[in-house]
Amino acid sequence: MTESGPAFEDLTARARIRDAAIRLFTEQGAEKTSILDIAQAAGVSGGLIRHHFGSKDGLRKACDTHVFAELMRFKEEALEKGHANPGFLPTFDARQLLYRRYVGRGMIDGSDAAAEQFREIVDGTEQYFVDSGLDVPDPRAAAAALTAMTGGLMILQDHIARALGEEPGTPEAMLRMMAAAGHIFTHPLATPELLEKAREALAKNSGEQPRKE
């Protein structure tokens, strides 16, 4: 199906190709998406795609670069508005939701760019734990676990939305999911004592000595 609408028509051919590819890569994965599929969705020829991007792999890299740059821009804008107005609540438009789903699909499909972004997020989160002076026994592991949990929400967001009775890919579903996740993060389900017992049990099973806090 070819994309339609004034906004899509006003885009350059290169941008139309990129946006059509992002949507198809998200919906069906890069491996199952052909140059012909993208050409039909963008309303261009396969030759024009090769002219602009060289190959499907080149197009995918361009999509990765665009999506990650836009998500960083969204994040920076939210931080700026949040600092300026403590009552500010971030909103999720259709494009931002699509980009988040694109990253999740990339992680499932084994995208090198998605894997690199995951490592960068872990690095940044670990550094935050260290710089903040928070009592985190293993900052690297905590950063990796937190990144995986929040990333998992993006990867599984369609399933979560349906479980909540919401329409997948809508701001309502995203906001409800993020509000629930925020509550869990700020209201731990386990006590420190229970977590310590779990650590001791794991250490015993692995033959290691329990960590002394």
C-alpha cells in the first residue's frame, strides 16, 4: 500500500523512502521487507532507492541514524521542558511511538545499530549510578537490567496494550504503560531483606560467598 496524505506528499523522495522503510521494517522486520515493498509504499522505483541508499542495508543504516537522532531529540526536549516546568508531562505522538517500536523491532531482529544503542544506554546509566552516589552494589549489572526492563516495554508494547484493552501504538496505551512502570520503580515490590535473601541463595547455588554490604 502506498503512503498517502499531504504531509507524506510534501516529503522529498529520499525522505519518503526512508519513512516508508521505517514503517515496513517496524511492521514486518527488515529481513521480510524487500526493496520492491518499500518502493511501492513510497511510490517510487526500486532504482531510485538504490540511487539514494545503494542497497537495502544502506537504507536500513540511514533509517537507524534518523530514528536514533530523533529519539535523542525527543528526550532532550522533554528534559528541557521538564526542567522549565516541573508539572510538564511528556507526550507521545504517532511518530515517536513508531520510532520506539522500530528500535524494539531492531533489537529482536539483531540490528547492530540497536545493539550498539543498548550498550550506550547501559554505559550512560552505569555512569549515572556512579556519579549520583546511589547505593548500587553492582552498577553495571543494575544499569543493564534497568535498560533491558525499559527496553522490554518498548519491544512488547503491542502485547501490553492489548492486555490492557488499549489500541496498540496509541498515546493512551503508552502513557498507561509508562505510568504503571513508574509506579513499580518508585514502589518496590520486594523489601531489602527479601532481596538480600535472594542474593544469598544465588551465591550459595553458584558456590560464591554472599556479598557483604
